[in-house]
Amino acid sequence: MIANYGYEDGSGFYYITIDGDVCAECEHHGCVTACPQGVYAIELDDYDDLVAVVTENARKRLRELCSPCKGQNGSGGIQRILPCTSACPRGALRHSW
């Protein structure tokens, strides 16, 4: 199951997409500890699998919370991998901003 978290405002789009099927196969859920802002948590999904989710507190604050990492994503024409994305070996996380 694909879960989309985020919003759109006058300054842009701020979305994180998590592929729950891929995430459920992960044993470590490194994205939770890799995120310096604590955006992620682990919860049971509708199929009783442990998957990463964007915390309720962070869902309306992605612009603010993710801005330090957002600057790393493509700054200076170089595509850099974000901390949470690099901690996800299976590629279950995607960002849109």
C-alpha cells in the first residue's frame, strides 16, 4: 500500500510517499533514526505489518522540519541522497518538494 503524507501551500509541494509493502519487508527501519527531525515512527498498518509513517505532529510541518535536508537534495546541481532515503536500503521512501 502506498501512503502519501504532506500538503501544498503557496510556497510549494511537500510530500513524502512511503511504499508500505516494501517498508514492511525492512527489518531495521533505519529511516526513523536517520531523520534528524524525528519525522518518522513505526506503526502497524491495516495488514498488521510494521511500517514507517510520518508522525501526526510532522504531517503539517514538513516544510519546516525537512528544510535542512531539502537543501541537500540537488543543491549546486549535485543530487545528494537525503539521510532518511539513504537509510532505506529497499527504496520505500520518496520525496516531492
